[in-house]
Amino acid sequence: MCMETSSLEQKAKDFLKLCYSELNQDHLFDKRWNEVSASIKSKGTYELLDFELNYGTKVAWRNSNKCIGRLFWRSMNVLDCRSLNSPEDIFQALFKHIHAATNGGNIKSTISVFNPNHGIRIWNPQLLCFAGYSNEDGTIVGDSKQLSFTKECIKLGWKPKMGRFDILPLVIQIGDNQPIFREIPEEIITIVPIEHPTIDSFKELDLCWYSTPIISNMTLEVGGIEFHAAPFNGWYMGTEIGARNLADESRYNMLTDVANLMKLNLKDKNSLWKDRALVELNAAVLHSFKKHNVKIIDHHTASKQYMQFMRKEKSQNREVTGDWAWIVPPISGSTMEVFHTEMNNEIKSPNYFYQDEPWN
């Protein structure tokens, strides 16, 4: 998809100038711009060349204000899937993405970009996500964040397993056609059981998490062209799992269980039982991923890398934009340089933008 002609022309010109300049191809810009401008005037759109799309996805990562891991923006592995039309081909490409990105545990930052003109939508918020079920008594089993999507999967015919950590199927829709689902082959899914390095009883909590966070509910915009199906991933920062997914009251809400396991005093807020439980839960996540040789980064290292990213960008005379509330890790924030750093939350292009839920 693309935007109105005048806006599209401006976005296309701005991106192509940036792309050809940063790739030291300024001498080719005028010829390319004449081609693109003519295409927009005659067809109302244009097609990005392979290297333009490749670079655009990486710059979109560089411009992602909520991402702390942008130091490695140049390393994105780009899978160009624009030639794929059939549901089965798309499913196979998504399976390939999961397998390639997981990479035997050595997670590789990857994006798959599908044709913007075929109305392809991926219903999953992430390619890998756990189901959430609501019981009649109001209790929830699994990930409460996925209650709505889980209901939609069940409506489509998926059989719920009613477990705490059930991987949901992939759901895609092309145009106005009925959405369809496919189970993800178990052999390409890596699940990490969570245990603690010193608290043996931690295993009794029976926790786990999947290896690869592949975001699939965002639109990639490059040069005015909007790709609504463009799942992408980096690798986990430990606090994403330990301080949010497993700890948030609106998610798995495990802090009380962890604190009880540690025999902490839950009646006295001055005991800082939540803080202590949170630290040990995060320690367990980092320990477990490393034990199973799955790439993960701790929040202190990630924060240092972000500051390195800022310095590198400054050396290239590029202003770094960032969302402070997202960049600062959810625990121990004030111990890190990012906490004391002012950030400009201006939105640049290319970039990634959240989509509305397709079933609403």
C-alpha cells in the first residue's frame, strides 16, 4: 500500500536521497528519482529496488524509538518475500523466518517483507506467542495479553489445549478472504525452561519462555510504501521476560509465587519482597537462556550498548531519537547512564508503526 501521491512523492524522495547518500551512490540518485517520480505520476506508486528495501528496513530499525538494541541495526538479515502470493507460500516463509532467526539458539536479527499490494495481514502480535484462556470463574490460564487473539484462533477452528504455555498457531489473511491458520511445527520452536542458578525449588514454578521475539503486528514504512506484513526480530533483553512478561500483574503475575518460594515476608512492604523476587526472577531468566545456549542480553549490557549507539550516531552527524520510557529498563534504571540521558521522541522515516488488531 502507499499514501496520497504528493505525500508519497515527498517520502520517496526523502528516503531515496538518504539511501543513495549513505550508500555513497549519490551519482545514481537523479536517474533513479526520475524513474520513481514517473512511476508515481503514472501508477500512483513505485517499487523499491532490492538494495533500497534492504537498506530501508535497517534504517527503520535505526529509527525505532522504543528499541534499546539499535547498535546492531546494520546486521538485519532481510528476507525479501514480495514475490509470494499464495497462503501456503506465505506460511512456509514464516516458518523459514522462525527457523532462520532462532538459528539454533544464536538468535539472528531478521525481517521478512511481504508484498504491500496484496492485502497480506498476519494476525499474530508475534509469530511465537502463548495462548490465554479465560475461565468461567474469571481466572485466566496462560498469557492474558493474548486472550482476544486466542478467542479468534478458536473461532477459526483451532483446538485449545488449555495449558499455561501453549504456542498459538500462525494466522494470516489475504485481502477480504477468510483468515486461515496453521500450527507451527514443533521442531522449529525453541522453548526455554526457567530455573534458578541457586534456588533449586524454582523449578516447581514450571515456568518457560520461547526463544525468539518476532514482532508481527507492525507496519514497515519505507519511502512512503507501507508493508503491513513485515515480521521482524532481534533477541531478548532479559527484563522483557523476567520483569514484564512473567512479572506484570496483567501478564503471568509470578512475583507472589516467587516471593513465597523464597519465604519472603509479603505482609511488610519494607521487606521489599517484590523487588527481591523481581531480581531473582530475572536472574533465573538469564541463567536459563544461557544454560540452554539461547542468545539473550542483560539490561546493564544493553544499556551500555545503547549509549554506544548514541555516540556512533553522533559521530555520523545523525540525531538519535528515543522514547525514554521504553529505553530505560524496568529494573535498576537509575544505575544506568540511559536513565540520566535526555531523549527526543520525534518519529522519523523509515520506521515501524503499530497496527490496529485485524479482527476489530
